[in-house]
Amino acid sequence: DMGKEALVVKRNVLFKDGEFQGFLPFGEKDLISIIAENHFYHARGDGLEDNRSLKQVIPYVWIINPLMKKVFIYKRVETKKSAGEYKEKRYLNKYSAGVGGHIDKETEEGVEDPIGAAMMRELREEVVMDNYPKPKLLGFLNDDSDNLGEVHFGIVAVAETTEKVGGRPSEGLASANFYSIEEADKILLNSKNEVESWTRISWPFVKDYLQKI
């Protein structure tokens, strides 16, 4: 990824009205406009991962089935193809429900809605579906409690489908399945399970959305 550039916003611009920790529902602050008007692209690499004055904006899409009231959860495992790629070892073998990644200059620069475009691209790259639904924005996620969260800022969304969904093996998505709310609670709230922190933080809000559909 060294040649790639990712969409970032200055922390003090993004949080000019104050920082928050955890999850912020979409309607409470118009951070999308701040990102739209103030973002730029910065080379990826160690310098960026250590730069807490910049927030890398990361789409984070949950896939849900509104009819069955189920949620898609997966684990990421190392594959031969991905062996060199996961510098992000911390993702391995953790339960996760968010599909997403950086907003890349080479694919998203110049499009009207880079966040939405990146969400669709990431869905296509990570999971196999017949029809890719346009995700609905649910909220924002900020977790400065670890080094990784400190430099990232999540845009949490839900993609609704009643179709089959599979994790792309080439992306290392394993044991990818839909689970009922009760099953998801057992997986994600069990302290013995390793669960990605963003998944844990956003689950109560996704669960609430799912229950109200």
C-alpha cells in the first residue's frame, strides 16, 4: 500500500465542535459535510499510522438481512495470497462485522461522494453478492483508546439484503455467516471471544436498527 494515498481530515478540523469517544448517531452532527469540505489525500505508510493529528476516514459497513433480522459476521484468517499483506495482524482471527477500508485517492478522488463510492468498492472487494445495496449511514465511530483507533475515524453504515452473501476467500474472510440477534449477542458480547473493537462498539446501534426495522 506504500504507493497509495488515503483520504484524511485534520483532527482539529473534524472535531472543531468537540471530540467524542465511541459511537455518535448520524443525525447528531453533520460530520459528513466537514469531511466533504476539508479532506485531502495523504500517502499511506508508517508516517500516517503514527500521525494522530490526522484522522483517516474509514467506511465500516454492516450487512444485515431486514426480513430475517440477521447480521453478517465473519473472521479474517491469513491466506497464502494475503500472507504478506496483513501488516494489520491484529485483525486476524477476530470476529468482525464491518466491511470497509481506506478511501483511496486512485479510485475515489474526484467522485461526488467518495465515502459512498468507497463503501460500494469495499463491499465488492470483500464479499460476493448478486446485488450490492447502497449502504445507509448509521453513525460515526471514534475510539482513541488504542494507537490504531487514534488515527482512524469510522463512518458506520448498514447494507440491507435478503440474498446470500459470501466472504471472498482471497480476502481472508472465513466462517462468514448470518446470525440472529441472539446469536450475534452471544458471539460479540462474550469476553472470551476476540472481537474487533469497532464491531463491539457499533453492535448495540446496529442491533437497535435491526430490531426497529
